[in-house]
Amino acid sequence: MDVPLWFALLAVGYLGIKLFRPPLWLICVLLLGGYLLADSLLASVIDTAVK
């Protein structure tokens, strides 16, 4: 079964917010930090480490 990545991330994010109830500021910091990290020089290092 092939599930699109965006759908899997959406489901995990929804369940994480519903079950763990993190504060809104923490969600915003994690999303912004991930966005900024993906555009940095460390993105290639993280990509090779994950693969």
C-alpha cells in the first residue's frame, strides 16, 4: 500500500497534537526551525545521515 508522504505527515501531526497537547508556541518553533534548517548548509549533512 502506497501512502503519500504529505498524508502520513498530516496524520501523525494530527494525532500528535490531539494526544500530547503540546503548547502552540512549541509547534510553531518546531515548524519554523525545520523550515529554516531545510534551507541551511546542514541540510545536505542531515540528508546523507538519514539515508
